[in-house]
Amino acid sequence: MIRRTILEWQSIAYGDDDKTIPESVADRIAAAAAASPLAGRGGSGVIEHGRKALRARGVVGVIAAQGCALEILPKIEGLGEGEDEASRTSIRDRLIHMLGVAYDLDIASADLTALGLQNETLLEVLIARFAGMLADAVRRGMPRRYVPHEEDLPALRGRLDVVRQFTTLAASPQRLACRFDALSPDIALNQIMKAAVTRLSRVAVRADTQRTLAELAFAYADIASVAPRALRWDAVQLDRTNARWKQLVALARLLLGGQYQSSSGGASEGFSLLFEMNALFETYAARMLATLFAGTAYRVVAQGGRRFCLDELAGEEVIARRFQTKPDILVMKGQDIALLIDTKWKRLSARIDDPKQGVSQADVYQMMAYGRIYGCPKLMLLYPHHGGLGQAGESGRYRVTGCADELVTATLNMGLRQKDVSAELARLPTIVALLERAQVAA
């Protein structure tokens, strides 16, 4: 199994040593990446397939194909450059932490280290975690529910299907068309678990993980096989009797999000588990802020608002609304927006000769438009921190010319543990002001 790890925006050249990748393997990896939903038009949204190297873009995760896997990790300040296994393990640990927060998953990295998974790819770590959790849950009992059945029986069970009895079975009075509810394990929840076990069995590398998945496949042998795209996620019923399955459903949804694709040669299959860092950082920040404001008068709304920029006119009559907006994070009190935040997974500039700190002019224009459209005077652009900026926190405060709106640029140290990231957020002056206001109101 050829396994390589690089960081986002890094390149890996073609070659035969452990710091390069064979060109034939690169072709398989690129084909699997191009079929990913994140590949975009042209198929280069995940990997740039060059003449001399593969180059990662702003997407992280794992791309697996026949006999090979390429892991792409994020660049996180303070955790190394991914050149050695120790720094890769630290970065992978933080990525798992971000995924746990963003997707509400209990995948503590301390447990994973105890399982000896610190040197595995992200995909292998998550598969092992899923297999272990599912095996433990199945040992306690597979969930069952009463599901409707229709069967022709010699004795009445449940209710008689009168229409079928006097049409299809009119010439067979010895059989009764019965409708009844029977306790069955063949339900949507178990079909999802079987689909995940089937898929992951094809890509798991560790021998102990493969063994656990084989045992689970045997346990789910009598459950109907359903293609991932046909799974009934909406039919899953979680209540106090099966609450322990909530984490498994969330993790299965994450792992089944990747799609099997045919390689360019059509002879093998690939698998991708990929995350766009911009979107992951946004979701992570929103979840952390929601925890911070929990129990106060404020609530955090991700991807909310959805107000339009323009009203299209015919004469003086509004006939349509155009250009819908979707701010990353809104901090609201009732129907009022107290703070509007846009997250950007990119590095601010630390150059002395760059007073704008590398903040994009387009991003500033966007925030000014948001302030006007949403009537919010407090605006923030939130970036990941890096050492060149000095201390993390608010790095710039500006007043929008001609009005009282304020725009703040701030950074968050993503190399910290969850509680420390939360504490860093809580120290941002703009957030402190809102928390103090909430305490006064209480």
C-alpha cells in the first residue's frame, strides 16, 4: 500500500522514493479526486494533475485508489510543516478535533491515540473509530422496530386485506391475505450501518479494522442491502431507547459522504473523504461561538439571513429580488443582529509594508454590503492565526467611512485545544462586549 501525506497547497513530485509518488499511482489518485463532488468544473478543485507533480488545493482529507492513498492535511500554525510523522500526527489530531466539533461527533483524539492510530491516515482513523463504536453497540443489541408486513397465511394474523383476498386470492380460500406489524431489525438505521460497513470494508487497511468490519458484515447479513444514494436518512428514528446510535449515524453520514468512482481506466475503484477548509473553518467557528453564547440572550445562526441585495424594478414596481446573500455567522438577540462574522481560511499578511494585512478588498466590500443589508453595525472578518502576526486576537479595527459601522479583523489560533480556542474567542473585545451586555441584561 503506497501512502503519502502532504499539506494543502503543497505539491508532490512523481518518482519512486518515499518523498515522491509513482506517476501511475498519481494518475489513479487524480482520477478519484476528479470524480469527487468538490472537484468542480474541470475536475481540478481537489488536485491539480500536472506533468511533473500533483498539487493539493484548499481541500483536505484522504483520496484512496487501488493500492494507494493520498492524505491532504491543513496548514495549522505551530504544529509543524508536515515533514515528519510527529507534526503530521499533531495536525491530524487538530483536524479530527475540528471535525468532531463541526459534525457533533465524539471522536476524542485521546481515545484514538490509545488505539495506536496516531500514525494512520485520517480515513483509517475514522474507519477504526466507527468500527469500534459500531461493534460495541451491536453487542448491546441491534435496534428493532415494528414494521408493516403483507403476507398470505393459512391463519389470520393482524387484519385481513379484503381487496386482495377477494381478487388475487379468490380462487385460494385456504390462504388469507394478512396485514400485520412485526418486530424487525430490517429498518433504515440498520440499513445505513450495513451500507457503511460494506463500503468501508473495501477501503480499510488495518488488519484489526478489517477483522472487526468482517464480523459486523456477518452480524448485518440479514439486513437488506441498500445503495448509499437510496438510503432513507429521514426514516431514522432516534429516541431514548436508541440514543447511543446518534453518534454512529452522524459518523456514518460523514463516511458515506464520499462516493465510489471508477478510475480513468475503469478497472478499479476510488474513495474520497474530503472537506473544504473554508467550509470546515466556518462550521467550526459557528459551533464554538454557539457553545460560548449558550444560556445567554444571544443565539448563533450559521448560513442565515439570506436577504437579497437588489430589488428588480419595472417602473416603480418591484418584480423580483436578485443576488441573495448568505453571511457565514450571525449573532442575534431576538430578531436583531448584534454581530455579523465572515470566516476566511487564509493567512493574513505580517509584512510591515502592507497596512491592509493582506485583507482582500472584495471581502471588505462584501462586509460593508452586509452591514447595510442586515442593519448590523458590528462586523468581523475571522482568520486562522499564524506566528508572524504576533499574538492572536483582534488585529485591526476600522470605522466604515460615512457611518458608525465598525469592521474588526481577528485571528484564531487553531493549534490550540478546544477549551483554549474557546477561551481565545471569549477574549476577543467584540465578543467580550456582547457577553458583558448579556450578563447585564440577565
